[in-house]
Amino acid sequence: MKKRLLILSYTQFGYLTDTLKYCEYIRDEYDITYLGWDYGLPKIEMDGVRIEYISREGNILKRNLTLLRAFNRQLNNQYDLVFANYFRGASLIRLLNPGKKMILDIRTLAVSASPVKRLLFNSSIRIESLFFKKVSVISEGVAGQLWGKGYHVLPLGADAVSHPSGRKDDLHLLYVGTLQNRDIIKCVKGFHLYVEEKGDKTASFTIIGDSPYDELTEIRSFIASKGLDKQVLCLGRIAHRDLKEHFAAANVGVAFIPMTTYYDHQPPTKTFEYLLSGLVVIGTRTKENSKVLTDNPGAVLIDDNEADFAAALPELKDILKDFDAAKTVERSQQYSWHSIVKNDFLPLIRG
């Protein structure tokens, strides 16, 4: 018989890629139940996964109490293992179910610009994690900010979005990701500096993403003010399933992450997607980006400013001349979700 696995999450099924991929790759081996909040987003289903939703009606206190009650009620059923993405009150669920085999998984620390908010959020995670015998974290850096030992690293993964384009004649840059607090305007300004200095009218830059704040408007206003409309496209949010054509048209992936203490240890999802899709990569020198890109012949690392971005583009053009996309894809398979589930997730839940 299949072992019974319960996944507890604060997200709606399918909107946290990590748990979606775990389910996709292990559903033939495990009987999976997924319990999470209903955010009113389109429902994603998966054969072999039983999905149950929790209402988010009411104020923040009521919503969280509803979540905790639903989680605790579900644990009255018989499961061989409970895998819980960190949520507020996780330690209470642990205390109420002392006989259950549970793993607490931490995907992120606070990324707020406020030191006070970061301290409060990270301290709550640190304290609640002490109630669990087994804890998994997204990176060594995240673990180092919480405690010294007793954790299991469960890395982030990615999948190829498209096959390599093979385009080597001109620069065709692509950024995909959130615009919120990412300073992508610096990349656009750097691109403008490069175009002005080199007179390169064939280079292009496509930006895909959005923000609840004014970043999208700021970027589009700058593009219009500098007459970059024919070279820089800022498309807003696009569903992941519709990204293939944009990856296929690009040859450089932009992994621009602000170099701050709170982003330094967050693994860069898009960096992995760029590499697995056979793109050259320009990335900022965060610790996690540097681990992946430092010895990669198809990558350039920069500081998080427009001057560095502009200066790197001629170097990228030189790299493209002899770039072997197939070798980059092959060398990057360690970052694929198939590899992560096989080599990291399955040993964790079987142990």
C-alpha cells in the first residue's frame, strides 16, 4: 500500500511551485492529501492528489484560527507523514499532535525592508521551529540565520521553459519575475546607457512581471521618455504557461536581485530557469546567485547598479559568439525539479 502523506500549506494548491512539483513527481508512490487556503484563484487539479480548501473569510485573526482548526482536525485522520510549509501557529499544531511524524519546511525568511518586521517574523520562525524534530530549509544561508544545526537543506528547483534559441547575433534580454522591490528600473537605465554609448539599435529587452506598487508605471514612463519603445517591452504579468515564446526569443536571462541582507540567501528561481532553458545569464552578486554563476562560462556577475549592468552587455555579446547552450542545459540538470525531488525531497520524507 502507498504511504499516506499530508501536506499543510498557507497557499492554494499549485501556486507554490515547490509543493506542486513534489506532488507531481511522487504521486505514484504516495497517497497525497493537500490542505491549504482558498485564495479564490483558478483551481488547479492533479491526478493522484486529494485537494481540500480552507475559507479565508473574516479578519486576519479569524482566518488564521480557521486555518489552525482545519489543520488540527485533518490530523485526526491517519497519515504516515505530515509535511508542513511554515505557517503562523505551526508549533501549536505540533504540540496538539505529539505522536505525529511531522516535517516543518521553511521556504523563505522575511524580505521586508523594515528591520523591525524582519526581526519579528524571523524570530517567530526560529522559535516555532524549535518544536519540530525535523526541519527543512531552502538554503544553508537561510538555516544559518535561524540556528546552527539540525536542519535538512531542501533546495529550490526549476524546469526548462523552452529549448535554446540559438540566437548569437544580437542581444535579446529577458527578465521574468516580480517587480516589487527588485529595482528593475536600474536594469532599464543600464540598458539605455549601453544603447546610448554603443549605438546598438538591434538589442532588445523584454520585462515580464508586475507589482502592487508603482514599479511597472515607473519603468514604462522611463521607456517612453527615452524613446526606447522599439527596444524595451514591459509586458506586465504573464501566466507561466505562456512564457515559452518569450524564452525562445531570448538569449540572455536577467537575474537581477538587489544585494541586500534579506535577499542574499534566497535561491534565485529564474536563474535556474534561464540556465535550464539554455540562456546566457547576467546576475547580481548575491550569495546564492554567486554559488550558481561564479564558475559558469555562460554568465556574468555584476553589482546591483545601472553602470555595472551597462558595462556587462558587451561582455555578454562576446560570450554569445562561442556559447554552447546544450552544454549549459546539461550542466544545469542538478537544479531541475526532477533532480531535486529524487536527490533531496524523497530522502527527506523517507528518512
